[in-house]
Amino acid sequence: MAIEDVARNVKINRIAKGFSQRKLAEVAGISEIEVKKIEAAHIQPKVRTLEAIARALKIRLDELFTPVGELKAVRFRSFKKMKKRDHLLAKIKKWLDDFNFLEDVLNKKEPFYFNSIEDQCIKSDPKEAAYLCREKLGLDLKVPIYDICGLLEKAGIKILILPIASEGFFGLSINDKDKGPAIIVNDWDRITVERHIFSAAHELGHIMLHPESFDMSEIQEDEKEEREANRFASHFLMPDEGFFNEWNEAAGLHWVDRVLKVKSIYQVSYKTVLYRLIEHKIVDDSIWKKFCYAYTKRYGKKLSFKEEPDWVSKDGEPYKLVRFVFCESRFSRLVREAVKEDKISLSRGAEMLGIGVNEMLELVQSWEAVV
């Protein structure tokens, strides 16, 4: 066995499990010094030691010997430096490996639906690229997207929703050269569902517009690419034709209610609606203060305003969407099928879903309760 592969596999799986080196040592019944030496590739561990580590991490022994492949085609930027960047990437790699394993063992690989229009999107304006993607999906320019997770999953994009306590990180993407394409969205409870939806569309924008920017060595935001991805997301979720149709239909309402109605139809933030009005020069930048003042006067509630996309807190979104508007389902469905077909064990299914065995048993019972 290659000592370097074992070292990295122990570290990746430990981090993905959320264990410190001390915690792994305690659960495996070995010394912390031994764990450190193994992860530094300073010693050749005995098989019984690796068996203890595998049991502690709830993985198969052979997973510690498999040659390590790193995620490289990743676009991972954040507005602030992240302390747990390696931890997050290790977790994502494990999930992506599991996802691809399930697709292979069940023979249910979903092809990337946008492959045929990638070159066309790269050469297009972000708005035009957004419309190309909608056209490929068969979506009329007046039709809202009610389930973006389901839509992207059917288009061959893997979706992972993870809670990451960070005000500067909303999501990342992996392109189809690295077991993807995949989109990871930050589900921290301080971030709105509207932002989750926008982040997913934003990352799709990067996948379609900026394939050359998927490089793990790059960690700084590219402001031009961010603006382009934001514009793509805005028009992918809320095309002009549909927006103006709904905006004009609501012309008799109080202007604040008019904004909120369009927001609810397209499942975007109220700020996305106001940005569209600014984009078409219907209003100017003074609209931000005017909206906050008018909303407070009308509903007696204050909005904690911070300009998107820097930050969108739950307190800053009026009449916000509920959790299950943005909810992935394909990975968990593949786990269910693999368990039912005896392709994986219950404990393996639990490990893939990141839950305990008892919770997994309850989940299986819930599957059987309603067919």
C-alpha cells in the first residue's frame, strides 16, 4: 500500500467525519501521536491499526488504500477567507464519490443536459446564455421556475445543500471534468431560501459562462465574472418577458405590494426585483431607501438592509420562502433505491446521508409508511 495514499485518505475521511486528530485517536483506541504520524506519512501503519481507524470512521478498510484523487475542476470563491476550506472540500469529495458510486451501481447516470450549448453560452451575453439554458429545458420565458433543485438534477447537475457558518460563502460549483457537474449551496440558517435559489442559478451561470475558471488554486473573487453570473441568475430565474407581464398585471397594487407579488411568483428576493427595475431605468438607486421606508410605513416592520449579493440575512427579506421550496432529492432517492436493492447496507446508507443508524432505521420505516 502507498503510504501517501493512506495518509491522505485517513485525513480526508477524518475531516469529513468532523473528527479532530484527538477524537479519532480516542474512538479508534490509538494514540494521538500515532494519528499525526500516519497523516504525515511518517510511519507505515499496521493493518490492525487501520482496521481500528476504519471502524472509528465507519468506512470500509479498502477505502483507506484507494489511490487519492483530488478535486481540481472546482470554482470555490468566497468574500471572506474560510478557515474550514479543506474540511468542506473533503466533505464534498466524499459526497461526490458516493453520488457517482450510486449512479454506477444502479446504472442511473444522468447526462449533463447542457453539453450541446456550452460553447454557445460561453460566447453569449449572460442574459442570452440564461435564455439559451431555459430554451434547452423547454421553459417559456413567462414560466417561473418552481423547483430549481429538481430542474437542475434532471439536467444532470448534482446538488448538495450544506450548512456552513460563513457570511461570505453562498456556494460553489464543480464542472463536468471532475465527477460533476455539481452545485453546492450554503444552507446556513441565517441565509434566506431566496438566496439559496439565487446561489444555485449563480453557480449554473459560472458552469455555463466560465469553464476556464474552475481551478482549485484560484481563491480570489473575479468581480467581472461575479457580475456576469449574477446577471445570468437573475434572467434565468426571472426573464424580462415574464417579469414585465407580471409587473404590469399588478399595476393596480400599492407599489410595495407590487414588488412583493412579483418576488413571490418568481421565488427571488425583493432586491432582485428592484435590481431589474434599475436595470431598465424604471427607477434609480434611491429606490432602496424608498422601499425600506415604504415597507416599514405599510407593515410596521423594519428591513435590515445590506446590499445583495454581499449578504442577505433572514431579517432582510420580507415574506420569505419556506425551507422545502429549495430541497434536493436525487441523492437521497438513489440511497433509498440502493438500500432496497441490497446494493449497499443500512449502515452505508446512513453514512452516505450523514445520519446515525437509528435515524436511518426510522427513515426506512418512513419509506415503507407511504409508497
